[in-house]
Amino acid sequence: MSTRHGELATLLAHEQWRLEQLSYDVARRRCTARQCCEAATVLERLSAVLREYAARLPFERSCGNGTGPFLITPEDDCDV
């Protein structure tokens, strides 16, 4: 696993754990305004990081039987 991929995977796993903990506090009505604001900041940061990561991934487009997007390479024959 490359460093960039590993760092993103680690970040996502860590923040998933933090958000899960917050969800328990929300359900118990024990979360604070500060926790909510911090979670919103984390989600905004994750959103930016994921957009940057996505911008570096190969292009995807819908093709074929309509089951969803998949990777298109120059060798693929796809009529869109």
C-alpha cells in the first residue's frame, strides 16, 4: 500500500471511529455543541481530502449494462 493510500485509509478509519463515538453520545443526548462543531470540521476536512484523492484517480464513466461506473482504459471499447 503506498503512503498516500495508507495515510488516507488510516485517516478514514480513525475519523470513522470518532464519528461512531459521537453517534453514541447523540443517541444518549450527551453530545455537546463543541463535539458537533468539531465533527463538522472533521467532515469538511475529510471532504476536501477525499476530493483531492478522487482528482488523482483514473477517470470513471458509466458504460455497458448500466450497473454503474467502472474504470475506463484506452483499451476498452465502449459506446457512450
